[in-house]
Amino acid sequence: MWLVVPPALVATSTINLPSSSWIFLVLLILLSMVFTVIVGSKLLRIIRQRGDYRLGFDGERYVGEELNGLLAKGFQVYHDVPFDGFNVDHVLVGPPGVFSVETKTRRKPIGEAGNEKHRGEFDGARLRWPWGTDTDDLEQAARNAQTLAQWLSGAVADRVLVTAILTLPGWMVDRKTACKSVQVLNPKEIIKLVHGQPESLSQNLIKRICYQLDQKCKIEVE
């Protein structure tokens, strides 16, 4: 709608415009073009942001549905656990331990052959995407796990370790070396990794951890 207004104004203004007033007409056209460019760029930015939010939401939902398969294996699964200024996307609690899952959904670039590139590489210190390297996602996943571990340890008055997982929906990950601080996985790999770990938590501690998470995730109705 806003992109139609300037041309309409120009067309309307030229109906009664004297033939000698070309300067005014040119200025009006230029102002119309500037207005169109400014409004158009803002609209494009809003459209891109909306697309990014939608992509992130779809990625978290996909991972959440995948992780819910752990419920049948004796795990408790929590989504969007709130902390000050951020959420932990997913928290898994079961006999093998506590796991925090950070989801990062990235668009797939189109390769020279016209196919989508969907493979990344993890060298133990950084992620290598088709467009470059990145460490921010790894650091965020590690921070979230550390924050969750500190909070749980204080809440249950017992030491609780948390394993950090960074998952990349839609991407296959070539892991060149293992990383002790963060596990980088495709969502379909998480259940196998988590369920395959040796048991490290007692049932008593699991109940105390889950009680604290239940309280933290409870929605207050005013």
C-alpha cells in the first residue's frame, strides 16, 4: 500500500501542473523515489526478520518433537526453561544425567549445482559452515549448561553436572574430533547419545531435580 502512494501523488499533482514547472515535477518524483526506497527497505527488513523468527520457531518445534521420544525411555523433557534474559531451549533429565539442548536453525545456501548445501564441520573448537566459521553458538550452549548446572546445584543442595548439546536441525555434522564441553549433533542423533550414557543419577536426585524444574517452568496465572 505504502509503495503505491508516492506514484499516485505524482500522477495527481501533474493534472493541474503548469507546463513550465518541470523543476517542481522532478523534485516531486525524486522525493517519491526516496520515499519508496526507504519504506521498501524497511518492509524487506521486517519480512526477513519474520522469516528468521519463523525458521527458529520451526527448528525448536522440530527438535522438541524429536526429544519427546525420550519420555518413553524414562526421561523427563522440559522446553523453554526460563532464566534472566534468556531461555534454555530444552532440558533432559534421566538416569544418565542432565542435558541442556541449544537449537540453532540455519538456512541452507544453494550450491553451484543448484542443490542445497546441508553439511557442516566441527573441528572440536569451532563450527565450519559453507559461508565461514563460528564459535558463538558453541559458547552459548556451554554458558547455558553452566548456568543450568549452577542453578540446579543450588536448588537441590547437591552437585549436578549438565552436558551441553548444540543441535542443528536440517544439517549433517562432520565431527573431526570429540569435544568435552559441547556435543554437536543433528537432532536425530540426540536420543541415541543420551540414552546410551551410563546411569549417573539416583532416582531420589532425579525427583528433586524434576521438582525444581517443574516449579521453574510453571506458568503463573494472575
